[in-house]
Amino acid sequence: MENIVKLRDGLKQIADSKETDALCLPPCVFKHHDLVASLEAAQKVDLKKLINIINLLHFNESCAWVYLVHIQYEEGILVKTSLKPCTGRELTCLWADDVMSKLNLSDFHFQYIVVSDGQSVIFIPGRLLNIDSSGLSVSLPDFSFNVSRRKQRRYSCEGLDVDILQHGLSMKGILVDYSAVAFCVRIFPESDSIFTGFNADAPATVNIRKGDKTLFSSPCRHIRHASDVFGRELVFAPEDNKIERFRKAKIRSPRYRLTPPPSIAFRHPLFDATIQREVHDISNSGLSVLEKNEESVLMPGLILPELTIQFSGSTQVHCKAQVIYRKETENGEKILCGLAIVDMNMRDYGTLNQVLSHSKDHFSNVSSFVDMNALWEFFFDSNFIYPEKYKHIHGQKNEYKNTYTKLYQNNPEIAKHFTYEADGKIYGHIAMVRAYDHAWMIHHYAARAMENRLVGFVILREILKYINGAHRLPSASMSYMMTYYRAGNKIVGRLFGGYAEHLNRPGGCSTDPFAYTVYRRDPEADVLPRNWELAPATGIDLWQADNFYKHHSNGLLFDALGLGKETKGAASLESIYQSQGFRRKWHSFSLTCGKKLAALIIVEESDLGFNLSNLLNGFKIIVVDPQRVRWDILTAAMDQLSPFFSTEETPVLVFPYEYMERNDYPVEKQYNLWILDVAAHGNHFLEYMEKHYRIRMD
């Protein structure tokens, strides 16, 4: 026997449909008399089980249908009713609408009561006890007949808008019901008038919404349609069993099979039910689950706004996900569904990475609790804090300690750290901070020997895996990755600078040398000479400075720093830092002579010690007119801006480096600023790392 789809024309709005209409709708005509003729061969349902089914339907406020046959014309109709609780053989049904008030009951005789749980349709013969204008009552038989069983259960839907788009044609409607393989849409009367232009043989894009929130979006194929005097219904199924949510990547996030397996839970966005499934495998970018075929509820293109992943113990994370594929297992009994994580807050994302990394290597930790004494011992012993650096920071060591305690024990969303630890001792460390609106900075990269492990490469692999999954998440705001490294640091220079040379495309990955020096506040500093002016930078100033930089470097500095670009509809980075107990600001000033731009000075503020070299807490200067601006003029400008800082010494980064070197101005060291466009070249960077340094991401 065919599944419930065969009943669609006859059992209009059957099962647990709750659609209402202010109009008095005509009764649905029943046409499939062959189904009634085959009742004797159907599966039987005993009285006890039937009563429990009826009471469950009443509990869920679901309807039933009464099948009546016209005495003269022998035309069968279905009338919607509501069920009363049932404790014995007698069942009472009340008419659910005004249909029967327009019909003469004496013209019909009772045949069956029809109920459905969304998967099975049960015909109840019954013996009529009473029928009137309010409803009817019947005596239930010992056995009723289950005439059909769907492979996938169908669920009724309410309050969901549907947009159907095809080659410029646009139809609107509402979602009537849904299963894991198909769904039904009733289009509005105004859309029915343009249905003649719809190509039933071509795919259409179907979007399902609740208000302004999209819950499903995918190309779909038309299965069939039916119409009556009150509208038209169309049935669609996804065009394919998978969607391409993200660009294909050669290196994917590694998948893990955990023991015990985690589980997921979510409220299904298209119908009111809580769904739980066991996770088959999981990565930091997605997961897969197995569903029983008859209980499947996931369709490619379906968006799950609030998904909870529960690990063993009490660890759980929350995310937004989308179903990207659906395929049957070899025996056909189960369905494997893949879900992509499309957004997740950074704290939960850090927890997810910690669980996965720790399951592979229990020495590896992602933003977990760190013993601060062990951390400082590691920084000094690994020579990350070398004597010259300590000379600059020892006067504010308490401020540094306070900052790092908040960073490493409160686990803020704007900073992440990766450690490799054994027996309470740290052997490797690397960290990253959200330095600008859409750029994260890698820093604090250090390691020391641990048996035969290449700890430096291990922690680098962990942060690269983290970035590979995170940059796709809107919450991460990770369009660019950046890092500063000393010109003499051969290892980091080969890893990062080597890739920039390999790509040979500054617009995708750039390395810019900056001269580093320290400005020391001078109470007797010179004032700016005549015709020189320092003022907040205008859009024209930023445009001119960007033109100079692009001509000189053609790199990503202005893109990564977001200079001149406002982030609309999002909280400022300053407010995000402030909400987590930190400070982060930057201001742009133009230094002009005779109204002509000579230099752009960026004042960056952050908590003391947020970066040990204080590269996020000082001056960044772009010298646009090297022939005109002298160092004493820059010093005078910095003196005017010195009230932004509480310390007597302020780090200064100057670009281009040659400006300082050519004029024999004070330079303590050279820092190279490496910036990567993660969306465009992040995966290629991972390929480079695997090929040249055997840093495998699995």
C-alpha cells in the first residue's frame, strides 16, 4: 500500500492540522474508496491502544475527522472534529467548524472516524450512538484499521511564511506541514493568479521564515500540487540531498568520534517539539547525527537557531546550525545527517575546541584555567620575557599580573590562549586577542623542550585548527589574522613571512616592516612649528594615508585595522572589551603642514600588559610625507597626545621603516607586521603549513 501521500487529495488537512479559517469552508471530498476496500488487509489496532492514541490526540489538542457518505449521491466527505477524552468504548466528537450547520444530517450516514498521529492513519468503524448539530458519539469496536504508515512522519506547522522564487516569479504562502523529505505550502490567493507562470519542471528557491528569521532556504523541486476554491497547495522536496553552505576547502577541520558520544537537543524550528539525537562524529565546524528513518526530522537547508551540544558530565555548548546533507545508511534503516555550525559565541567555541583537543592529546589545552605562577615561570624560563623586555615592564609588574589573571582565569571572549602542559608545568604557549573590529592578533608564541615532542609546532597546530573553524563564524569577527615578530626571529619569520613570500600577493597576505622605538615624555618638549597642525583625522585624511600605504606596500594594514570603516549594526569593540572588564580604544589623528597631510598618527589604548610588548598600547605612525616631517615634529605631536597614556614611556611603531633608517632616527628594533586575509587564503595557508612544515591538521 502506498504511504500517506496517497491520501492527500482525499484527506484534506488530515492528521494533526490546526489550520483555522474565519470562513465556513466546504467539506473535503473523499475519493480513495480503494483504501476503504482494503481495510481487512490493514494492520489492526486493538481497543486499548486506540483509546491511548485518542487521549494523546486530545492532550495535544489535535483533531479527528468523521467520514460521512451522502445517502443519495454516495459521495464521501470528511468533517473536522475535536475529540473528547475517552475512558471506555464510548467516544464523543464535536464539530470543529460551521460546516455541519450548513448540511442536513439526515442526508448522510456515518462510516468512520479517522485519526492520525502524523505517521499512521487509523480508520475507526464504530457504531453510531448519536449525531446532532453539536457532534456525534460512537461505540468503539474491538479493532480498528491502520491503513497506512509513512516512512517519515508528517508534522503540521503554524505561523510560518514561505517565499517561492523562480526566474523572477515570486509567490508567497504559508507552511502547512513538513516531513524530513517534503513539505506542503498553501500559497495566498494573490499568488495563485500567477501560478500559470510557474515552471513545475524547474527548481525553485524556497525560503521559510518566522517573522524576519529565516528557518529554511534551499533550491527545491516541485512534487505535485492541488487546488480547490479556497487556494492551491504545492508540495516541494529539496533539489539535492546536500547543500554547499561554505566554499569547499582542501583542509577540513578534523572529526572526532568521542566515547561516550555527545548528544544534541533543539526545539524544531518548523513545529513545536523538542528533538534529541546522539552525535555520530564532531569537529569544531560541524557534526553529524544518526536518525531512525521513520523518526527523521532533519532536511538539508533547515536552520536550527538554538542547538545545544551536550558532552559527558555537565559540559555543554550552544550554537546556530544548518543541515547540509542527508543520506541513508547502507541498510536503509537510519539516516546520517550532517550539520554545519554557522555561528557560536567565542566562549562556547573555546569550550568545544578544548573538549576536542583534549580528547586527542590530554596535554593540549584551549583557553582552560592556567596556574599563573606556572605561566610566569614559563615566560621567563623560555626567554619569552628576556632581560631587555623585563627592563621595560618591571615598573608596572603588578598591573601586568592583574591583567593576565583576568585574561587567563576569566576566559573573556576577546582573548584565547593555548597551552601544552604536563604535571602542572607549561611547555608551550600561544595566544590571540581580538585587536580590531575584524582582526585577531597572534602573540606570545613560545615553547621549551619536552621529551621528543616538537611542542612549538603542536601549539601552532592547535591555534591554526581553531582559526580554521572560527573564521566562518560571524560572532568571531575574524576576517584577518595578524602577528608582529622581530626581524631576527628566524622561526616565526619562516612560518609566517615565508608564506607571504610564497603567496606573493600582498592583497591576500602582507608583511610590513615597522621601526620600533620608545617615546619618553618630556616636560620641555618643543611645540609644533608654525603651519603644522594636529587634529582628528577626517575621511579624506584616511583616504590619502591609505593611498600612500597602498602605493608603498599594497598590503592589508588599513583593511585589518578598519580605518575609516564603521561596523554598522554591531557593538563596538570598545564596548565589548568594557563589558568584559578590559579597555580597548584607538583614535586617528592627522599631522598636517599647510593643510597637506604629512603623517597619520594612530593612538592605541589597551590595558597595560594586554600584550607583553605593549604593541596595542602606544603610537602607530604612517609617515606620508617623509621629505617634510622631521622626528622632532613627530615628537612634538606625540607630546600633545601623551595624556592618552598613564606611563612615562610609550611604544612607537613607524612606517615605513626606511624613513627612520634613512634619517638615522632612533630605532631600537624592527617589528614585521604580518596580516592574512583568512576568508580568501586561510585554507591555502594551512596547505602551505602541511606541505612545508608537516603541521597536519588531523
